Amino acid sequence: MVPTWHYLVLSAALLTIGIIGVLTRRNVIIILMSLELILNAVNINLVAFSRQLADVSGQIFAIFIITVAAAEAAVGLGILIAFFRNRDTVNADEIDLLKW
Amino acid sequence: MMFAQGSFYVLAAVAVVSALLVITRRNPVHSAIYLIVTLLSVALLYLQLQAEFIAAVQIILYIGGIMVLFLFVIMLVKLDVALRQPPFNQQWWVAGAAALVLAVELVGVIYLGRGTAALPQAPPGSLQPNTELIGRTLYQNYMLPFEIASLLLLVAMVGAVLMARRKAS
């Protein structure tokens, strides 16, 4: 039996990789993919604790997180397409219309 | 027992390595393929954790739905210019250092708390039949969140259509 804290370490690794991706990449598509990595890290935690506590509520929470991830991807990619149509770029550091 | 342990470490290594490849590849199509590998190995980890329903949902919804959406958008957006530009922004070393500190902190806390937070492991088979248990809990205890999730999906659908629509001129 793999102890629960090994799953927590895996989840922390995926979370950190996702955070690095969000903070350092310029392409908005890859930033959105890194967000999916972060949400997956949370889901691993929830399912691992659900296994340890023999309580199915953690898996229900994971289903809700997957729902939110789907909604976030749809809206985020819609915004990306609208932005690309206006400015012809997908780079996050060129989205500076409100900066001065 | 040995097989379960070994396959956990293999799957975890595959997930972490392909996650690293997701954030370092220059081409977003390659990133999407590696993200699919990560999601698939996480789905297999769910199977190991006796969460068969979540594993199926992960494959059908993430890999079949969200990743196809990503690939569609990659095809719609012209990336020739972006491919020739540097993939990382100027603050990458600050972000990397901060994330490294965060990783050390997280792993340290998890390692130090592994004994104090250790609860008795549930006996195997306690979450079976998985799909039936999830269905019962979802419709008996979590009815209102379920309805709110449906509303959220409706709002996201309307929002996505509104955002991506061509302006009627």
C-alpha cells in the first residue's frame, strides 16, 4: 500500500510545475494548460484523502473541480479567440491595454 | 503489493516528467500531447486509488473534451509568429526561484507532518461499488451544489459563445 503522503508529494510537484508554467510562459494557451495541471494536482489530493478516510465526498469534490475546469477552459479559450481577433497575438505580456 | 507500489512510482514519474515537458516545449501542440500523457497517468493513479468513476470522468471529460477544445483553439489561432519568439518572459528567474521555495516548503511540511497526520488506512474495498456510492452521495447530500454546477456550465457555455462570436457589423 502506497502511503498517502506520497500522493501529497506528487500533488505538490504537479502544483509547483503548474505555477511555474503560469508565471513564466508567454503563450496564453500554455498558461491555460498549466492551470489544468494545478487543478489536477488538487484532484489527486482529494481522491487520495477520500481513499484514506473511506469517504466518497472527496471524489464528489473532484467531480465539481473537473466541472469548474471545463467551464474555465471554455471561457478562457473564448476570451483568447476574441483577443487574437483584435490584436493578432497570443502572448500574455502583450496584453497590456489597461497598463500605463 | 509490490506491483501496486512499483506502478505508483512509474506513473508518478511519467506524470511529473511530462508535466515538465508541457511547460518547456515551444510548440503548443507538443505541450497539449504531453498534457494528455500527464492526464492519462493521473487517471491510472485514480484507478489505483479505487476511484474508477473519477478515472473514467478524467479520460472522457479531460482528454476527450477539454484537450480537444485546446487543440481546436491551437488550430484556429495562427502561431507562426509566436513560435519564433522566446517562449519565456523576462521574470522567469524570479518566478522559478519563488516556485522552488514553495516546492521545498510544501514537501517539507508534508514530510514533517506525515506521522502526525496519519489516520488509520481504510480497508481495501471500502469504497465499492464506486459509481453507485458516488451517485447516491451526489443526489442525496450534494443536490444543491450539483444544481449550481449545472448553472455554472450554462453560464460558461453562454459566455464562451458570446466571447468567440464574430462581431455583427
